[in-house]
Amino acid sequence: MKPKIIIGVLIIVAALAYLIIGGVKETAIYYLTIPELFAKSELPIGEGVRVSGYVIPESIEWSSEKIQLRFAMAEEGDTLRVLYNGIMPDQLAEAQQVVAEGIIDSTGVLVANKLLLKCPSKYDVSDQDRYDRSSN
């Protein structure tokens, strides 16, 4: 094979490897519970994190003018304040657990760009038992 072709292929492979590695580093996010986050020697300020905890319903502050949500989440005695710019999820106060994804700012507030809620189940075993019996 000609040396120019080999060099061209190596350059293309190196460029693709660089783009893949760079993309993976940018999208890599730590998944932590609140106690795990505070157990670190330093908060990962400016880094992407995904933190799981329980909503403190009394802490919910909604600003419809700014379309901004502030709340606190806690677990095992540790509390993390969260700021979310976007529409407030309907069932936030009823959520058993919330996962907030974003970046921790210099004041220790998680500036979230995504919220995932785990809501309490409405499923009742006795209703299912009644259904099973009536279908026989």
C-alpha cells in the first residue's frame, strides 16, 4: 500500500478515537446518593452529577414568573438544595424519591437540568386479588 494512504487512514482513525473519547468524558456523570455525595472530601463543583434523595415537601418553592423551582432533598440526615429552571413536575410533593441531574455550583447547590421522580405506587394488591377472583 502507498504510504500516503496509510498515513491518511491513521489520521482518520486517530481523529475518530479522539472524538469518541472526548464525547464519553463529557457525558460521563456520577450517580450518587446524598450521603455518598457528602462523604467525598470535596463536593464535585462544576462536574456533572446525578443525585438520588427524598424530597422535603415543605422546602418546595415555585416561581411561575421565572419558571424556576427550588427545593431540598434529604437522605440519612444529609440535605442538598436543588435549583431547577423549568416546569415543576406535577407530583413533586408526593414523590417518594427524586433523582436530580446537573452541576453543583460554588455555593453547594445542585443546578439541575433534569428531574426524575419515583412516585408512590397506586397499586393495591387487594384490587388485583378481586380482579383475579372475578375473572375465574
